[in-house]
Amino acid sequence: MRLGKRKREELLSAYLDGELGADERARLEARLESDPSLREELDGLRRTVALVRDLPPAPLPRNFILSPGMVAPARHRPRSLPRRLVAVPRMAFSTLVVGLLFVAVLLGDWLTGRPPAAVRVAVTMPQATVVIREMPMGEAGEETFAATAPTNAAPSPPEGEPLAAQTAAPYAGPTATVTPAATPTVAPTSTPTPPVMGAEPGPAGRPSRLWWRIAEVVLGVATLSLAAASLRARR
Amino acid sequence: MDEAALISAARQGRLDAFNDLVLAYQQQVYNLAYRILGDPAAAADATQETFIAAYRNLDRFRGGSFKSYLLRIVANRCYDELRRHKRRPTTSFEDFGEMDAEANPALVNGGEGPEEYAERQEMARVIQAGIESLSPKLRVVLVLADVEGLSYQEVAEVVNIPPGTVKSRLARARARLRDYLRAQGELLPARYRLE
């Protein structure tokens, strides 16, 4: 009967150690007599074991005698929680704090960035403003211009005062039309002005919007990073 | 003082008595750790931790072989270390720096010339690499049986597995190591080749 590889290995290994029973040992020795490959296998195994047993002992790097400090009872030492158990709640708390800060900044940005009601009206009608400015100056044109005037960077006329009163000199009378030179001086300053930026009180408005944006981006990225890190730590 | 008296004195808190046991067994404990882990620093850590744990848990020692008690602790520590970090160190020549003959005269056999010494060192390096190529389960059993010379029953007690499992694991470990050494072929010194 032919032995399986694993069974053969077990028999030969146990034979080398003298761990086989008398019957098994006799059967194996009979096979070894008639099977040269089995003898060769046994010889390789025997030499391998001899090489391992002949390994020199690893030289000691030092003595391992104990000092009283090494064996002080663990209960007398300040015991700290495993780092992971401490880190996970701390990271979750940090995520919550930064997340709330992020929401607060978003809310603050939204509240401070809301344009006044008059400006919102102007923002909804930019095309109408241009069309009317090309018409011959009349009552309608004066009213519309007055409404859009606060969005201009140019000095604003007092509310309710007709524009004609400020630009009376170039006009011959109520029937006169806007001169070609007058159109480019007003239209470019009124039409392309961004509505939100125009709502800012003065020239300091642009930097303050920028700081809001920076704060939002930084806090948003920090919130996401912390959330990802605490999820990873929890696993 | 015999071993039983030292253990009894150590149980009563006499550290000097326990240190006598440390001196008696530190070579075997360190050797086992080094052969399993393949790294001198990790083996030294495991050895020191083993003696500390053995002293602290001396009340749990129910008699029998104190050597088996120590080997059980160090084998478990090494096994955990291998499983935890999947430590598979490649044995470097730097690791064998401390095995220099001048630093360790005991390594030189009487009457051994420089060439034989170099061959033996090279052979030891290859065998260690072969041991480290085995899985942790096979490695621990092989080192306990063939390096430390424990019987099947003693290995079974140390590793806490049935003797039949020791038998099969040891057979597989030896066969794989033999195949590894055969695969080295020409790299081995002629008198050590298995072919």
C-alpha cells in the first residue's frame, strides 16, 4: 500500500524521534528495506534535524535578572487606559466641536451676507435698467435710475431726487435724449456690478467676504478629516 | 539551594532567589525567543517580559517543570508577537554581528579553523532563515522540539495542544525546512548540502 505524502512525513519524523509503536516501527523498517526513495527521504530528514540541533546557542546580549522596580505590583502603578480607548472619544468630541463651528460660520456668513431689500429689487431687474437708460429721458427713466443708483460705485444721488436735477446742464430740456457720451459713463458702472458685493457697506466689504470663505473652507475640510480619522480609529 | 527551594523562596518575595532561577534559564529562554522571532532586540524584550511575568504569576505555578513553565510563557509571547505584527524578519548580516568569534569566544569550537568557522556561521544563517520561512505554528513546535530538545509530551504542554498535533506539525515543519535547505543548493557549504 502506498502512503500519502503527509502520512509518510509523519511516520519518518516520528521514527527519527523513537515515537513509533513497535508494530508501526517494524512495518516502516520493512518498507525502508525495499524502497530506496523512502530511505533517501528519511536521510534528508535526519540531516535536517541534525543541522537544526547543531545550531549554536544565540549569544546572550545581557543578563535578565530582575530589579525591584521591574516587578513592582501593577496595581501600585498609575494605570492608564489603552491609547485607542482614549483617542476615539477625544477625536469624536473634536469632530463635533469643529463641525459646530463650521455650521456657525456658515450661518454667520449667510446672515451678514444678505443684501438689503432695495438692493434685492435692483438685482432682479438689471436688464430693465439698461433698456430704460437708452430711452429719451423722462419720468420713468429718472425713477428707475434713482432706484439703481445705490448699487453704483459712483456717488449716489439723494433718494427720491430726480437724476435730471444733477445732470441738468448737459440736457436741453425734458425732450432731450441722452447723448452718446453719457451712456458709457453710467451704464458700465451700473450693469456689471455684482449684486452681493455691491451690497457691502464700503470698500472693506471684499476682504471680509474673503475671510468668510477661507474660514468655511478650512473648517469644512477640518470637519471631514476629523470625521474620517475618528471612523478609522473606531474600527 | 535546589530549584524547589528557590521557587519557594521567590514565592515569599525573595527576588534574589528568583534571580538565581533567571541566571539558570535565561540562555534557554532567550535562545527560544531568538530562534522564533529571528531578531535579537525583540528576543531580548520577550525574554525580559517572560521573567517579569513568571515572577508576578509565581502563585499559579503548580509544580512540575519550571523550565516548561518559563518556555510556555516565552513561547506564547513570541507566538502572540508573530501573530500580532506578522513579523517576518529577514535575517540580515547585521543581526549576526554580535556572533563574532572575538566577542563570543564560546562560539568557536575547539580546533576549528577560520574556514570551518565561517562555513558554520553561514550554515546557521541559512537554517535560521529557513526556520523563519515557516508559519508561526510550525516554527514554535520545531524550535521547541529540535532546538530546545523537548519531547512531544513537553511540547504539547508548553503549546497547549494534543501530542498528536505536535507530531503532525513537527513532521510538516521538518519536511518544509528540508525542502527549503535543498532549494538553497549551491549556496550551502558542500559538507552541509542535503543532496
